Amino acid sequence: AVGEAPKAVPPGSIPRRNLIDDAIFDKLQEAGVDSAPLTTDEEFLRRITLDLTGRIPTPEQVRAFVANEDPDKRNVVIDQLLFSPEFIHKWTMWLGDLLQNTRNSANFSRQFRGRNAMYDWMRASITENKPLKDIVYEALTGRGNNYESATGAANYILGGLSTGPAQDT
């Protein structure tokens, strides 16, 4: 019925697809905790599309996904979304928020060219599937012309706030 919570199921009854599933469902079994049941295809497509791209799938995409009888269709759609322009856009914006690409410092203004160079650098990093640890390292050690996309990481340090004299930046 509408509004009712889904019935819990034993974790051993859920198909496992990868090492993350194994880790989660093994812990649930050890603790004697039941799992939520698998989502419907419609729920899955909506959730994964929102999680990876920040967008809602179109009705046509939902109908095509539900009609697809490939048992591996969930893995296929995940791979498609991970390599989509929408994924790159969402995660570039997320990284820009994290690194405060549009924040203005009282001590230094990177100007629109610096902001755009940092955006280009972040977008290239996400597109290249660069590990987050490498992105952080590059942001903290970035040097070069802050108006060039290849050295756009330099803008992170330049945008830092300081309570001391301007020379501290």
C-alpha cells in the first residue's frame, strides 16, 4: 500500500555485485540486521541518475530502462552515467564549491580569468578521472600563471583568506 515502509529482507538474499556489496552485507549478516529490499527499476534509475548527474531521468529514459531485459542493465547505466557530460558538470560544480572557486578574498581577487582557469583545471581533473588525493595535492601546491587553465590550481592558494597583511597571501 502507498506510504508503507518496504519489508526488510535477509542480507543474504540480496545479489552481490562487488566488494562494497560484500563488505556491507557481510556486516549486516554479522549484526543480524535485515536489509532493505532491492529497488524497482524505476526507483533505481531515478536515484542513480540524481546521485551521479544531479538530474532526473526523462520519461523516455525510464521506459527504455524498464523495457531493457539485460540482467546487467544497472551496471551498464552506471557506466554510461559515469562517463557522461552531465556527470562531469555536476562533479566539477561540487569541486568548485568545495574549493571555493567563486569566493572573493579581501586580500586578493583572482578576477574572472582566474576563476575560469580554475574551473577549467577542475573540469579537466574530473574528466581525466584524477584521484581526489591528487586534486588536493595540486590545489595545495599549484603554481604558475593563475590565468592559464593548465595552472588553474594556483587559484586555490591565491583565493585563501588571511587575517594578516596582504604579503601573507
